Amino acid sequence: MTLKPYHARLSGWGRCPVVDGLLLKSENLAAGGETASLARGLGRSYGDSSLPADADRPVLDTTLADRLLSFDPASGTLRAEAGASLFMLNRVFLRRGWFVPVSPGTQFVTLGGMVASDVHGKNHHVDGCFGEHVTSLKLRTGDGRIVECSDRCEPELFRATIGGMGLTGHVLEVEFPMRKIPSPWIWSESERIENLDRMVSGLKEAARDWPMTVGWVDCLARGEKLGRGILMKGRWATPNQAPGKPPVVKRRLRVPFQLPGVALCKPNMKAFNLAYYWKHFQKLRRGIVHPDSFFYPLDALDDWNLIYGRRGFTQYQCVLPHADDNGPSRRFLERFISGGGQAFLCVIKDCGAEGKGMLSFPRPGISIAMDFPVRPAKTPALVHRLNELVIAEGGRIYLTKDAFTRAKHFRAMEPRIDRFNQVRRRWDPKSRIRSAQSVRLLGDDA
Amino acid sequence: MKAVFLGATKGMGRALARLMAERGDRLFLLGRNADDLKTAGRDLEIRGAPQPVETAYCDLLDAASFAPALDAAFRAMDGVDTVVVTAGLFAKQEEMENDAELANRVLSADFTGTVLFCEEARKRLLAVYGLSNKSVSENTGATAGLSSSVFPGNITRTAGQAGSGAPFPSPTLCVFSSVAGDRGRKPVVLYGAAKAGLSQYLEGLDHKYRSAGLRTVCVKPGFVATGMTAGLKPPPFAGEPEAVARRVLKAIDRGRPVVYAPAAWRWVMCAIRKLPRCVMRKIEF
């Protein structure tokens, strides 16, 4: 009875593009995956990664398949279905002193999505991506086989699936070790930073002493103030630092409806960024913070993507290799501004070593992510200009965020595509599994 | 709390069972598919339900399965204080109009099957606590024999006055009916009829047995986004299973006889019940 696909308007978190598609919601992923061209979790990828390439084949919605299959309290090894959300894992495990080894900036993601995007977090410089910690995956490949893969068993398929955007098969089950934490609270230190040079060097310095770091940048500041922002550092609090009680699940507010486009006009964005910067009026702040506020500040507002209005928004995230000076990041921000970009939010982070995922995004360097409203006449051109700079700097973009990149630009920054596609073809000779993004960027037939 | 679930593998039942597991209640699962039950049991154990979460076969369309399934649960947990029925079938009105066999299955499961299951559960819930219960003394063989052999005298205690904080919760029968049973409406003529009968039965049960200590909780969910309703266009006030489960659990703990979830549906249905027929004939709701 649940195996009936139905018509739905589908989009990523950026709400651009929006397409008509078929959605199939099932508790049984292995059965539901038979006809599906792609699997999709909570739809937190920004662009077209979770959108179907063809309107007549369904997308498998995994969110009903969220059962925990096994947990070993001695080693922490957890096995769960792909639709299990991080929000639910946190609710179950945080108060017992366990946390995922790597957490992205929102908890409304599924395990399947975390594998497909090979998510990274504030601890990337120490712990790498989520995929580094995954010990085993169960997949339904495009040719219909159910395969268990890991570093030892079908390692090529395993490495292609990590960061593989769900294109190597539908992820059915994920196994990884949860990490024991000393307390469920965060000891955090945040510092107001005046400009980009200090921000980048601050991130590099903080990386030596702190397991978790990230920087927020006021993207509307110009000239000498370019790159000013707030540098956040954190570690799990020790039991004697932490309050005696577990953190409660915070009440969230909801954006009730789609706001008009002018809500994010330049003066409003400027006011927000200015307020956020000067809210941190002390130079340095330290203390115990709620883990949700530290890891998922934006989750406090449900449906916050509606504030960008009807035309939606996009996030541009790239990683630029380190240089002796802070030239790459500076050139990037300058090009963004000269291209007419106005970012509402901008996040900066230094990345650690490259992971095992064949198409995984992070590599050593500085990662910059900026959210901005889509303006159909301007945004694609801006993205192309940014891509040209990223290619020249030897960096790459994050597929999970992308909606506008051209195939030739992607190919220029990703020599790894061919190897990835070879593995895909081996497990899916008829290319049954594809997405709107794989057609746009990876050379799949439309 | 020791609870038996019929229908905890999916939807609202799954969400409710998870909440109870997280607070450490003992659980026993009944259902049709052994594999699904086993996986759901493991899931609940990991979330904090005391091990083992055992399971037994039970199908609303197979009345012969009710007694053995409940007996297995009462035996395994050494008595039960809460029985939750979230199982049920749903089909669209047009589908049932064109398919008498489907209509028969939905009507049988949602009314006859559920009511007969509740009857079996009622007898056992009252018997376990040694409550004054005419039905048990009238009952021949199976249940009466079982209540004396499986449950020794030391469980016999007076319930009924057990409020919050009492060491032994009152026996509670929590059944998921639907707002569809509140008024005859165009999109749910047949399904609504079965649920109306079920709601009526539960109200009668509450009137008759509350004084004897059995609390009946009739849950009337409005539209809730689950696998059952996937593909239907959600109306205003659509709910999420987790939020519904939190509300229902509160109602179980307090023994509220009727609970609408999400809460707004209480007022929506209040208005719908008051609409004159000439309006109901015109609108498509």
C-alpha cells in the first residue's frame, strides 16, 4: 500500500531549481529502490543533487526507513537504516554520552545523505569527513544487486559511494562507530576578528589546540574590514565543567510562509550582518554552550530557506589550497564582491587531509561557503566567474551545494570524474541511477 | 509501564513506541510480519526499552490470532498495564467504491477486527489486576484459567485510583480511531463509517468500565504525514507522527478518554459536526 509513487514538486534546500517529479515513500528501501532513479533523504542538499533526471521515474524518499538496527555499547558501533536522521540520533544518544564522529552544520540530515555528501564539520582538521568513519555500507546498486561494501569488501564501490551523491546505488544501511563524549555540553571560545588575514591565521592557529573550529564572516564589509567576522572554537566540556543535567531539545521557531523577495534586500542583509558582528561586542567570549547552539545555530529556525522568497537561494562552497599568504581567500572574496555578489551568510573553515571518498569535497586548504539569493539574470554568471577563479587556484566546489556549475568547469576542477564513472558503470551498466545533477555535470545522458 | 502494541512497526505506532522506549517502558509488539516486528524490537531496545522486546503474530483480519497473541504478551511481561492499538487499514473512497473486496478488508480490520481485539484485551487487562469484572466471571475457560495460572496472587492489587506518581499504573486501553469517524463526509464515507463505529464502541467501553478501573483512551488523529497518507494532499493542520505521539503519551498517562491530535483538530471537527447538511453536501471536505 505504501509502494505507490505520487506526483510532487521537488527541490533542494535552496528551492532553486524546483521540478515536477514522482516521489516514492517507503519503509522498505530495498523494495522501494527497484524502480527509483535516485534516493533522497531530508532534502538538505542545496541545488539539484536530490532531484530526478527524468520525471517518469520515482525518487525514493528514505525518511520512513529510520530504524536503528544494532548498537554495541562497548565499541559504540551503530548500524542504522539510511533514513535515520541526525536529529533523532542526537535525541537518543547525546544524553547517554555518545555523538556522531562528524556532524555537519544541520541535524536535519539522514545517514544516507551524510554518506552521499561525505559531510564534514567543525572537526574536519582533526577527524576528516564522515566517510572516514563509516565501516560498512549496504547498497542497492543500479543493476539490482544488494551489496555490503567496506574497506575490505568491494573497496572500489565503497570509496565511490562515499561522497558519491547517491549515484552508485541506493544506500540502505550505514554502519559507523559513535564516539564517547565526556559530557553532552560544549566548552566554547569565540573571538571577534577584524579582517581576513587575521581570520585565516586565527583558524590555522586554533586548529592546533582546538578539535572544533569555524569562522563566520561578515561578507558585506569591504576594504580593510574585508573578511571580518567571528572565530568560534570548541571542545566537549569535561564533566566538572558541564552542568549536571543533560541539554534539553530546544524549542524551535518556524518561518510561517514564504517571505517576499525584498526581505533580503541589501540594507536588510547589511543590518543583519552588522548586528551579528557587533552582538559579539567583547573581543573574546568563553563558556559552556548548548550543543545545538554550537553545532546547529541555523536549526533554531525551521524552514529558514523560506526567507529567501520565491526565487530561492544558492550556496557557493569551494575549497582553495593553502598558499604562503592568504591570497586565494582574498582573491575569492574580492571576485565575489566585484561580480556583484551579496552574501547573507558566509562561513570559513580550514580543511584537513583529503578523505577516501572518490569524489569527496574537502582537501587541504581553506573552505568558504556563502549563501545568496538567486537572481536568474545574474547568479549563473557569478557562479561561472567564481568557478574560473577556483580552477585557477587549483581548488574545487562542493556538489551538495551546487546548482549552476557548467560541466566543463566541473571537469576542469575534478580529474577524478572518469574513475568514479568507471566504478558506476560496473555496477550500473544501464545507468539506471542518476540525478538532475549527474546529467548536468557528470556526463549522464539526459 | 508494561505496554503491548499492535501496529508499532509503522507510522504513529512506531513514534509512540519509541517515546515509551526512550523513557524505559517495557514493550511487547504484535503484528503481521515477523521480520518487521523483530527489527522494530531491536530498534526499541537500542532506544532504551528494557531487553528483550519480544513479539508475536497478530492480524486484525484474523480474529483467531488475538487471544494467543495477547496471552503471549501477558505471559512474557508477567502482566500488562497498557494495550495500544494503532494498526488499521486505509484506502481512498474511490478505490473502495470500485473494489468490494478492498472495502470489506478495510471495514473488517478497522471495525470488527479492532473491536474484537479490544474485547480480548479488555478481559485480560481487568483480570490481571483482579478488578471486579463481570465479563471475566462470565468468561469460560481460556481467559479465566489463564488469569489464575499465569498471574499469581501477588500481582492482584487494586488499581483505578492510581493517578500520576502511583507505583502501579491503571490498566489502559489506547486505541487509534480517527477524526473521520466524527461526521459522515464525502472523502471518507466507508473508512469514516468504520471509525465512527469504533469511536462509539470505545466511548461505551469507557462509560461501562472506567469505574471498574479500566481507562479507555480513544485517539482521533487528524491528517498525519505517515506512510499511510503518503501521496494524499495534506490539509491545513497536518501533523507529524512524533508530535502526535507526544500528545497521545500524555493522554495515556493521564487517562484522558478522548484525544485529538494535532490539537487543532478538536476545534476543526467541532465546527464540522455543527455544519448543516445542506453545506456538507456542497463541500468536498
